[in-house]
Amino acid sequence: MGFGRDLTNSYEGLLKLQDWELKLLEMVKRFMTLRVKSDKEYAALLLNMTQQTEKQEPVDFVSTVSKSWSQVVHQTEALGRIMRGHADDLNSGPLHRLATLIRDKQQVKKSYQSLHQQLESQNHKITKTELEKLKSTYRQLCRDANNAKEKYREALAKGREAERARDRYDKATAKLHNLHNQYVLTVCGAQIQQDEHRQHAAPALLDALQRMQEDMTLALKSILEEYCEISSLLTEEMVKVHQEISAAVQQIDPLAEYQQFIEAYRCPETPEASVEFDATLLEETDNIPANEILWNTLTADSLQAMLSSTKAELVLTQENLKIKEGLADDMESKIQKSQQRTERKSDCVLLLSQKLALLELRHTVQSLRSSEARLLSQKSLLDAKLASTVAAAPLPVLPVLQYEDDTRSIGSTVSDV
């Protein structure tokens, strides 16, 4: 199966094929041009990004994130340079050769049209035009020879000018015979020409065209292979850059991230003053013991009220604590289940808001536990004091004092009576 054997009468189809292929090549050229442009722009953006990023304010401690990020930026800059080089290589290599291929293909089409027209014109001339011209002359000479023959017969019958008529008849017959020979030779040549055209010349041109088409297809394949090699993101240098970026990211260690920061900002622990009862408050009081609850006739009722209030507050605190602990446990369980169902590593970011809410809830739980401990200690102190005084009446606050002025006033009243 080939052009020469199967497409001898498909001239218009071959022209359509070449036109379609030229349009395809132009489309490939536009695509490749846009790829070069986009790669150059992408490379410029990468390099500009890295230049802007490198201006960030330095930190005064070593951070695994900072070190890894610096490496990522550095490798991204290298990636930008590689992409720019690839764009230049695409422009000077495959794109330039593709433009040459398009020009050559246009020339092949033009040459095929010219050679086809030459073959058809020559074949038509030999097998049609020349034969028709000779046939027309042949018919005319036949008529001339027949007329000369009749005139010769008439001259013989009349017995006058017979020689002259014979001479005319011989000349007409000679012209006819000579033309006949020429026509026979022309027919022979036309037959050979027709066979040569049909079996050799036209198929040879078509086969040559097919070889050119195949060579140009091979050239396009080679151009596209080179395009794939240059534009591939899997080249050794590209893979190496991405491996370096990946390795840099893997150097981030959340557990060690803040060790250097802690070392840089560590400060000695300042002992906090213990909370103690301030005994100086009692210097101007009478009979008030330090750091003890007073139970007497003036405080008995208020102590009972304080105990009841403390118990009520403790119950509310414990109930709230139980609720908050349950909520915290449920939230933590949900977060753990969500972590197990994540499809991508970065999905962990979606849980940060929930983890923050859990942190705040745990903080609330801890505050409630502190309140519970404080209330329990206060209740215990009140319980102990009141338990020790269950069987005793409240003590009087102060002994009854006899004031001098009051005594004189009472005595005067008695004397008057």
C-alpha cells in the first residue's frame, strides 16, 4: 500500500492532506510559541518571587522552619533559572526547526503541484493534443488523396493531362503515406508515454512525495521528542531540585523547632512569694488569732451562710466541670477520628481551628478544676470549724465592761430614789 500504487487519481486529496498538515504544523508552532512565552514568564515570576522573599527580616535564633524555608527559596531560584534555560532551548531548538519544517513542507507542496502539472501536461500533449492534430491532418490528406485519385481517373478517361493528374495523385498519396507513418510512430510513442506515465512517472512522483511526507513526519516526531525532553519536568536537574526541596521540607522538626528559641530567650525562674496570712494586720486588734476562722455570736450566722454559699457554688462548679470535661473528651475523640480520615497531609490544617477550640475548652476545664480545689479547701476549712463547735454555743465577742461614767450615772439614780 502506497501513494504510487493507490493514489494515482487522488491529486486533490493529496493537496487537501498537505493543506491539513500545514494547518496542524502552524497550530503546533503557535502552541510551542505560547509554551516558550509562558515558561519565560513563569521563570521570571519564580526569580522575582525568590528575590522578594530573600528580603525577609532575619531571626536571632536557629529555626528548622527558617532553615528549610531558606533552602526551599534557594532551590526555587534554581528552578527558575532551569525553566528560563529550558525556554531558551525550546525557542532556539524545536521551535526554530519547526518553522524550518513548515517552510520546507510548503515548498514540497509547491514542487509537487508543479511536477504533477508538468507530467500531466506532457502526457496530455503526447497522448491527446498531438494525436488529435495528426488525426485531423490525416483525415484532410485522405480527402485530398481521394480527390486527386478521382481527377486522375477522369483525366485517363478523357485522355488529356493524365500525367499531370497522376503527378498530383502521387504527391497527395505520398503526403498521406508519410503522415500515416508519422501517425503510426506517434501512436506508438503515445502508447509508450501513456504506459510510462501510468506505470512509472506518476507513481514515481507519488512515491517520492510519500517518502518526503514520511521524512517530514519523522522530522516532526524528532522535533516533538526534543520538545518533550526539554520541557519535561522529569529531567535529572528538575528532579534533583524537587528532591532538594522535598528534603528541605523533611528537615522541619516540630518537636525541635523551638529548642533554639527557648535557649535564646530562657530566663532564670523567679521564685514567687507564697501567700501567707499577714500577721501585721493583728497588731491593733484584740484577741483575734492569726489565720483562724472566728466563730462567735457575731459570726455564727454568717459562717453558716458562707458554708451554704460555698457548697452551692461548689456543686455548680463541679456540674459545669463535668459538662466541660465531657465536651472536651468528645471534641478530642472527633479530632482523632478526623485525623484518621484525612485524604491529604495538608488536611491537618483544617483541624487547627478545632484544636484551638479544644485548647480553650481544656483551659476552661483547668480553671474549673482550680475553682473546685479552691472551693473544696474553703468548704473543708468551714466544715472543720463548724464541726468542732457543734455542741457548744457561740462565744461572746467581748466580756461585759463597766465604764466609769455609766457607774456614776447608775449610782446617782439609786441615791435619788
